[in-house]
Amino acid sequence: MKKTTNKKAFDAALSMLGYRSYSETEIRTKLRRKGYEEEKIAEAIDRLIQYGYLNDRVLGDEVFEAIKNKGIYGDAYIHRKLAQRGLSSDRHLSRGEEETAARRILEAKIRVSPEAAGNPKRLAGFLVRRGFPVYLIMDILTDYTACEENEPW
């Protein structure tokens, strides 16, 4: 472990935040990798929180909104990505938002890979990996296969 002052751990953490926003978990992990002692890391994180440089609640909501705005992921995917960064959010996509996103990316998938149109299993897998709920996928694929000409709805 590095024998360092609290200021050095704080400065290292603060410099990381100059590039992008990090969660408390991400800062803690990065400082550990750099060899800082747990006590110094905890003190640096406390100071960052105290000065308002680190706020996991706000960051979680910002990341949720950023991923949501891409319009290509379901609620489960978004919350999985938040958890990977040590974040959470009380926000969730509505059924309508998820359905709109799922239909949009399904249409795009079929335009790019027309051979996928005849394979509902493949389409379902694609949507599952994007974090859409199974009940919604089943509804959308039922609607899709019910179309006589298999054109996007």
C-alpha cells in the first residue's frame, strides 16, 4: 500500500472526476488499484461527498436518463448497467416507453437483417438482451407475426 497523505488520495479522486462522473464504488475501486489505503480512500470519498463532487443518487438518475434517451434499451438493461457502476435509481420506464423502444429497434433490426424477420426466436433473444420484459416481447412478436405482409407496424 502507498504511504500517502489524505490530500493525495483526495487529489487523485478529484482528478478522476475531471474526466467524467464516477460513482462512489468506481472511485473506491480506482483508488484501491492505485494502492491507496482504505482509510485514506474513505476520507477522500467523504470529502468529495461533503464538497458536492460525488452524489450517487444524482448520478444514478443522470445515467438512467442518458441510457433511456438512446431509446433502444428496456428497463431491466438500464438498471443492470446502473448496478454495474454501483448506482441505482428509483426511476423506471413506463410500459409505453418500453413498447415504443422495442418496436423501434425491432424494425431497425429487421431492416438491417431481413433474414431475422422469419425467426421469432432470434428476434425475441435480441429484445431480451436489450432488457425488455418477456410479456412485452411476446405481445410485440404476436402483433408482428399477425401482420399479413410482415411489414413493420
